[in-house]
Amino acid sequence: MPINAAGRINRVQAPATTSAGERARELERQGVDVIDLGQSSPHYVTPDHIVEAGIKALRDGLTNVSFVRGMPEFVEAMARKLAEHNRITVQSERDILVTPGSKQGLYDVINGYIGPGDEVLLIEPTWVSFSQQIELAGGISVGVALDAESEYLLSYEILKSHTTSRTKAIVVNNPNNPTGRAYTEAELRDVSRLAQEFNLLVICDETYEYFLYDGRKHISIASLPGMWERTVTSFTFTKAYAMAGWRLGCLVGTSALLEPAVRVHDHTSSFVSPFVQMAGVAALNGAQNHVAAWREECDELRLKVAERLNKVSGINCAVPQGATFVFPRYTANLASVDIARLLIDRAQVVVTPGVGFGRSAEQHLRIALMRSPADRVIQGVERVANVLEGIG
């Protein structure tokens, strides 16, 4: 007789982004000229000064166990960055938890706070793993579907209409993956108002904090009045430093708020490799010129890609305000999974189907701007446009 998995595991779906990336690598192994516009991890290699810091740490013998919350060198560097960039003042040894990637950190905090029957508001479209992590914790995802026609405007009223006595937390992704929406201070104050009125935990994922366009400035919701005491913010080194393979992220919040996440962390990942943290110190303290260059490249690509896709009949592609994607809508009577498969088969281009970001994101595709070099992105989008023009 088969040994059955836990019931909740049967309800957990594979991430649409990971599946797309796996398909790209499988085709490449077969010799197919695939253009990967699926996953969000940048194609760049980690900058040299960061790599060298990691190598030096290895040679210095930093290969053993480390501090559960994070090495002093790393958390102190992170505290400086938070004060300068995010307007958040922390006690470095208490208010930071270093995690092996932001995804693990988000898992830690969700499992530290959410249990069976607890409801969590998810602003849709939303990153693929939030709902699945809530499912793993036994919680209930409540999708708050924002309207593409209103440019995904977020308001107190729409959040409140989905809030019940069982609501325990709200997840904010700013800038948003996949829409590229950057929330204004007024919108974040609406989130703050709701959270304080209903005593909710706010989990804020700020993965794309350095990728904002047209003069926009990043606002961390934890910096707003009354929010430091109820916000856990997730940061990552994947996008701005091309460190996806290093697995380095961190959670930031009051020591009391982090404590449940620390308990999960302590019995799962335990700590982040010390040589990885020393590479992170170099990332935080070293030259940042590459970040501006990568952002400028994305800035140009978002305009060119949106312009090309908007020439296709039945396609509407808003120009994103932040992040590293475009998220076009289409009118063809096909599921986004089917269109994504069609693009692989006919164009040899991998994109992510919109439905992976919530039911309200169906009839969309996510096209990543950093996964391949700029010329390949343009080539891939041209292939995509040619196929989409043929299906109306």
C-alpha cells in the first residue's frame, strides 16, 4: 500500500516560475535555442568584489556553524543600509534575522504566525509562493483582486471588504511581482490604517526595492507611523547583487515580532553559511554602480517591450512602475498555461503563465526583463509578438 503524504501537501502546487525555468533548462539540454523570459533571477554573474569576499571568507576558515540570527558583521552592515535607504532604525543584534534566501525567511514568518483557519489577505496578482506557504501552514489565503483597468489601485476600502474576524495578516509585495506596481505612500497608509484598526501583522516583501522608474522613491511600510511594531519586512540579495545561488536574505522587525520566525528558523535552516554572509557584507558596503546600470537597462527594456507588445492586436501591456517584468493582458480565448506552452513550442520562448499569480491574473503573461541579456530579451519578445499576432 502507498504511504500517503499529508493532506496539505496534496493541495500545494509547484511554483509557475520554477516550472517555467525547468522547462527552459530541459530544452537547452536538448540543443534548442531557448530564450528564457520566465524566472526573475538576473542573468548577470555576482560582481567580482562580492565573489572575492566570499572566497576570502572560505580561505579564512569561515565554514562552520554561525550565529542563528546572523553574524555581527552582516547585521551591522544591514542596519546601516536600512537606516540610509529604508528610513528604518534597528538594533542590529535583535531586529534582523538572516535567512538562506528571502523565500525561506517568508516561510519562517508565515509558519511562525499562521495556523489552521487563520486568514491572510493576499493582494492579487501576487507572487506565486505566498499562497502555497500559507497552505503549508494550514492557513487560508484570501485573494484581494486588484483591477488592471484601475492600474491595480490599492485602497483601504477594498482591503476592508475582505477582512473578517479570522484575518490575522496581510502580505504586501512592493514593488509588486508580477505587475510592477509601486505603491504610493497614500496606498501604504491605507494598508497601515487597516492593519492598526484590525490588529493585523503586515508581511512586506521588498525584493525589488532598487528597481523603480520615472523618479519614484522606494517607501518601506515599516517606516510609516505605527507600523514598525507590526511589520516584518523581507529583503533579498538576489536581484540587486545577482546572488540567487548564494541563498541570502533577511527578515527585519522588532525582536518580539521576529521571535516566532526565529523558532522556525532554528529548527529548519539553523543559520546562514558564514562565508555567504561575508559576501553579503561586501555587497552592502562595496560599490553599487552595477545596481544603477542594471536598473537603467531594465528601464529601457520595459519601454521597448511594452511598446512592441502593444502593437499586437488583443494585447494590452502597461508600462511597469517598478520591478523587472512586464505583465501583458490578452483577449484570446486561451488559458495562460496553454499560451505559455504555445510560446515554448512555436517560439522557443519561456514565459510565466499569469494564473500562477492568482485566479485574477488569468489572461496575463509575465515576461521577465533580466533573465536573459537585453538583446535576447528583445529577440524573445519579437518571437512572442509574432506568435500572439497569429492567435488574435
